[in-house]
Amino acid sequence: EVHLVETGGGLIQPGGSLILSCAASGFTVSSNHMSWVRQAPGTGLEWVSVLYSDGNIVYADSVKGRFTISRDSSKNTLYLQVNSLRAEDTAVYYCVTDVGFFDSWGQGTVVTVSS
Amino acid sequence: DIQMTQSPSSLSASVGDRVTITCRASQAIAGSLAWYQQKPGKVPKPLIYAASALQSGVPSRFSGSGSETDYTLTISSLQPEDVATYYCQDYKGASRSFGRGTKVEIK
């Protein structure tokens, strides 16, 4: 069974950085496409980034140059480094398996950007 | 980037009613469309992919249709447990855009 557990969220000041982690079980992260999706409080869903199984990466324009997606095959874990954080980055960040659509979701980790 | 326009933004219907939600893509997406259900306080759950394929375990009262730029999610007989926000999402090529959501309530 696919299981995704995100960690690393928290309260961070504007301009700060965090590393979000997504520990996977039941499948191999490096053999699958993986994405991050976020949801700001009371709003809709926003796709953030995809890391393809072949290593190619695509980012949403809203995070390009500030966020970095990566994976560690030895730990079967997906990461999202989030830098230069802004108030509008406040959201629940979900790790998802990506088959074009998002078929498995973690419970999410909350990032709050505030001074 | 592909833009997804979803309507209505909210609706209220009676138990047993037929409910229809639409999503229009800014360009043809060749059926690369999914629908999600998000109940209050819960994680989104995929309902339909490839415009009309039902995800495993999803009740048959949910159905999807459409092609090119116009897509529809239908609930044939609304149930109390269907209270949720529904999102469409395109996945043509590298694009992964969500609609703004439709909040469904019971009248």
C-alpha cells in the first residue's frame, strides 16, 4: 500500500527557508513521477513542482527560482527546499504520486510564513 | 500555461438531485482531465481521470464526460456524504492546473 508522510513544516519568517520531506513506503520514489501540491488557507489547490522518474523537473511560475525539488533514493524520500519565503507561500504542502493526475496523497505539512 | 475555468463556484441541491459541474480548458487537453473531491478538513481524493474513468472505489453515481476543452462532472443522485469541494485538473504534457473549485452543499 502506498503511504506518504510529509514533515518539515512550521512557522517561518518572511525571507526564510525550510526543507520539506516526504517519506514514502509501498513503492519506489525514484521509479515514479512525484509532485508537490499546496493549498493556502481557505483556498483551492495549486500544483507546485514535479520530479519525473527520469530526473526532469518542472516548477510552477509562482515558485520558480525559489523552490527546489529533489529525491534521495537511499531514503526513498522526496524533498522540497523552499527559499525566500513570502506570506503567500503559507499553505498546506502535499506530497503526491504523479501519473499526470495525482493518485496518492500524503496528509500534508503546514508552512506558515509570518513575522 | 493552460487555464482551467470551473463553474459554478458553489451550488446547493437536494438529496437525490442530479448535480453537474463544468470545467473549461483554455486550450484542448485531449481528455487529460481529472476530478477530485475534498471533504472539509480532509485530503483531496481523486474521483475520475482521463475525463471519464472512475477511480477504484468511487461510487457509480459519479461520472465524467467531455473532450477538447469542455468537461463535466455529474453526480446522478446527490447524497449527504457528497458534501465537499470538487476540483478539476488538467495534465496535458507538463501542465498541471487546477480549477478554482465548486463547493457542493445540501439544500
